[in-house]
Amino acid sequence: MSQSLERKNAIECRGITKSFGTVLANDHIDLTVRYGEVLALLGENGSGKTTLMNMLSGIYHPDEGSILIGGKETVIHSPVDAMSLGIGMIYQHFKLVDVFTAMDNIVLGTKEKRLSQKALKDKITGICQSFGLEIDPEKRVYEMSVSEKQTVEILKVLYRGAQILILDEPTAVLTPQETERLFAILRKMKEQGCAIIIITHKLNEVLEISDRVTILRKGKSIDTVQTAQADEKMLTELMVGQAVSLEIERPLIEEKQPILKVVDLTVTRPDGSVAIDDISFEIRRGEILGVAGVAGSGQKELCEAIAGLMKINKGAILYEKENIIGKTPAEIIKMGISMSFVPEDRLGMGLVASMGMVENMLLKTYRNSRGPFVDRRPAREMAENLVDKLGIVTPGVNTPVRLMSGGNVQKVLLGREIESKPNLLITAYPVRGLDIHSSYTIYDLLNEQKKQNVAVIFIGEDLDVLLELSDVIMVLSHGRITGFLDARKATKEQVGLYMTGAVKQEVGA
């Protein structure tokens, strides 16, 4: 790419406004990204980041304002238009056909799929060499790691001629080593003159990879700053509009008593594959056990096995020395075990989208009613208490939760489980996709549970948070435990190596 192209503005958004009914998602936003730079886009949940990027990728069309690509005003009617203008969007949740090879996915939907296999392979190899990418074109997607799948997504847009790339939370499920490889690729693309927009909530990554940062707040563009002149505190205050403490408390609880012991547990998925492979561990009251692992390492199945939602092939789950295998989920909840699992679709588990907060509280409390009628008052009181305590933004406790933002839905989900006063709280991905302010509210909630002698199993994606919040980190790789680490002494790099299975402890030693 020529030096003259590198100096040009790749994208200019001028006064972009977009409404959905009465909700003003983007309010006269200005944004500029240049060829040969990485621009980070920051903002709390609901700040308008996704809406703005969806207009650049052709999914939405602005109500007001103009978009200039390479200095020329244009109208982007569809994703096909966006790609023809050299804009490629790489989503957090990959859009690949699992049974196809990398090469099949890369050329899918293009006319060039008619070329010979050798010609296609040579072209893909040439792109890989130009940008420092590594992939086997003939490898099938279901055999790939998360990092390899992401590489295929990047290749898909580069193959179609993209010079402007938008990456949405690209490191959410990567190990530190995989993140470093991705950043090396992005730097190479930047050297080749590409314009890159990266959306992430990880401020340390923003400071590492970006040249400039644009901050959105409540649908408005607040400021654009040079990364070299910024720090985490400054960026947080710009996002939130006030000072926010970035410290995670780790209270020390003495004389912790064991509450749950898992012994030689093996669980298979419905398709017959092994999800949990002969694992053993224990957790104590007043302890936070962090669970680290790349996506699909058995975290979901471990949660569901303890909660009574999965068939157990072998082993024992001892809660207060009683084996709970064979008990129903309702019996396990009554014993004092509560689970809050936040899937990729936040409404996919635990909450009914069409119901309000009160009805969703009733899903947990209705069994406590006496007589033939359900008493709604405790559920309403619980809902109103959570609104005040967690700062949940909602028109009312009877408003369907599907109308809430993702962050508020997660507060409802986790808050409901905490209000049930469990002895053991299993929480998986509680801050998935949340902004920094909401995330720290959740961390404070978990530490409050710890102070009340509740045992917490915390499954997370951010290794920095796992190291700060947890007492012990258990690492899973392909359904097996590869190590236990003291969170006060471990490093991200150590955890990352255990996550890949490259290093293993003698578990139980």
C-alpha cells in the first residue's frame, strides 16, 4: 500500500445519528480513523459502539450525518457495499462453517471459488506471508483452536480486499500468548497501511496496541486522545464521566472449611465427546476458586454437572460430605448451591425474556409460597432491592428483561442468585461483554459473598481479573486439570501456558 494512502483518512464519520424508536443510540457522533493506524473505540455498555460499527458495516443506515471512505462521501446500504468499499468486520462470535476447511470458508460466497485448488491455496498463502498469518488452508474448522478460527476470519476479509478492519472484542477468549500473536498480526497489517478499529473493554490492551482512542458515552463522542498520553485511570473517567477505582479487593478469610469436593469426575456431552475427564478438586467456604481455560475446555459442563443438569459418567460430587449426584436441580438449589451462568446469548439461560424482574425472581422463590396461591410480594421486594443495590436501569420491575441492556440483564441474573443466599455460588462469565464500571460492581458483589463465608467458583475470561479476584486458580485444558496456581503469586503467562496444555502440574501433588 502506498505511503500516500497511509496518510489519508480511511473513515470519517460526521454527525452520525441513529435512533430506535425513542432510544437515541448515536447522537451526532464524529469519528476518524486513518490508514496505517489502530484506533481503539471505548465506551460503557449502551454507549453506541455497536450501533456505530453496524452502520460502517452496512447493517444499519444512519438517520443523520455522513460517512466518508477514503475522503469520498458514500452511502453504505449493505454488508456487500461495505466490503466493496474495503471494510471488513470481524465479529466476536465467528461466522464459520465447522465442517468446511479454512480455504472453503475463506472463498465461500466469492466468484474465485471456481479457481483451481492450487491457485486458491497459492493466493491464501501469499496473503498469509504478507501479513504474518499462519494457517493450514486444508484444516477443517472443527479441528481448530479459537486463535486459528480468528485467523480464518481475518483471512476472509483480507481475501476480499479489505483495507479497513473492525474487530469486536477480538481477545475475549484468547490466551495471553494468542493475544500477543494477534497483536503482532495487527501491527503487521498497520505497517502494510491498513486502518484498524478495535473494540475492547480491556484497557491494558488498548494502551498496548492502539495509536489513538475514541471514547463514547451515552451515544455521544466524548473525546479522542493519543494513546501515548493516556492511562487506564484517564480512559475510565472519560468513559464513565467520574473517577472509578480500578482496585479489586481480595479479603483474607481465616479458617476456611471445605464445602465441596469433586472426586474423579467424568462427564460426556450428548455427542459422546468427553467434556470433563477424570478431574478432582475442592473448594472451601470464604474462598474464590477461579477457573481458567480456553473456550470449550469443559467449563460449562462442570457448572451444569454440579448443578444437577448433566449426567455424570463417573466420580462423586460431595457437598457438605454428601454425594449430590442423582439429585434434581431443585433439590440441589434447596441445599444451598446456586448457579449464575452467562452464555453468549445472555437470555439463553436462567431468565425468561418476555417476563419482568418480578416474574424472573418468582422462578427462584415460588416454591417457598404456602398454600395454593403464589405470594408475589417477596419477589417484588427482591426485584426492587436489586434495582437499588446494583443500579439496574429499567423503566420498572415489571418491564420485560429483553428490553434491558445486556449489562442490566447480567445484574438481574447474578443478583437473583445472590439474593437466594447460597452457601456455594457458581458464577460463569458474569462480566462477559460488560463495561468496566458494571464489571467492578460485580467483583464487589462476589467479594461481599466471600466475606459472608460463601464459597464462590468464578469462571472468567480475563486473566488479569482472575489473578486479582481469586484465591486459587484451577486451569482446565481439553476437560482435564492442568494445574492449580496460587493467584497471589502466579502470572498471566504461567496461566496461559497451563491453558494451552503446554505445561502441566502433577495434580494433587
